[in-house]
Amino acid sequence: MEGWREEPVSVSVFAFVGAPGAGKTEAAAVGKELGFPVVTMGEVVRAELRRHGLELSDANAGRVATELRAREGLDAVAKRCVPLVKGVALVKGVAGEKKGVVVVDGIRGVAEVEAFKKEFGDDFVLVRVDAPLRVRYERIQARGRGDDSLSLEEFKNREARERGWGMEEAMKKADKIVQNNGSLEAFRREIKKLFC
């Protein structure tokens, strides 16, 4: 149709930050169940592992993620995710919606927060998920992902590595905080409230 222009799609980006095993992925799953597209930042690292033919393990994921950030900056993963967020927002707009929600799972550092803020401004909402160390460790043991088979000491080292990427500073910048130290049902209810 001549002269027709698609109106820009406005998107709210809800991103989850927290220590390993705090519940970021579970929070993102709630968003997905509500029909929101999810961009998983860890998938960028897992894609790099596949590209290099490396086994999915915590050591390999940590090394590749650290090398990627050293080579491209601490916001490297976020920069790779921004086009994905825009892409799913565009798809939502094509479906006729003018305001969409996109969920981002797995902020690991303050540089990533700044990259998303720069791109999405006030439409970027950072949500911190908190849970005690012992609870988080038990959760990662139960989820059975290839990069989660760690001793408690290795788990603490993983957390220290992520703190080195600016995770603590990122958590301090959270717009909202959700505690995840009770039942799964209670946590899921709290996450649903964020999206309403």
C-alpha cells in the first residue's frame, strides 16, 4: 500500500539479575508462560561454546564468557542480545501490538545494564532476584544443566567470577527486588505481579 508506514513498536524490557541459582530463569519462564518472548543471555555463551566445538561445562562456559568480555567489552553479551530483543519486539508489532514486553534472562554485570539502559531508556526495568547461597546451590544441583555439576566450592568460585564482571554493581541498580527463599508458587506469584 503506497504511503503506508508501520508505526514503531514500543517495548518494555524486563531483565532479571541475581547470583547463580537465584531464580532468574524461573522468573523468565513465568514471563514466557504469560506469552512474552524471552531472550536468554546465557545462550550467547552456549552458542560460542558450540561454535568452538566445546563441551558445555562450567569451566568452558566461564572461560568463553570471560574471553568474550575481555575481547569485546564487559557489555559484549548485552550488545549481542539487543538486536534479539528488538527482533522479537518487531515480531510482536507485526502481530498488531503497539506495546510489547520482552523478558531478558541473565544480566551478569553493570556494563550490561548500562548497554540495555542506553538502548531502551525508561522502558528497561531491572529486577533483582535474591536467595540464600545454600538454597541457590541446591537449586542448581537439581536443575541438572551441563554447566551446573559443581561442588559447593566450585559454585562459590563461579559466583566470584560473575562478581568480577560487575554483578554486584548491577544488582545495586535494580528497579525492583524479589525475594526467592520460599515456595516456588509464592515466587511465581510475585513475578506475575511484576508484569501486571
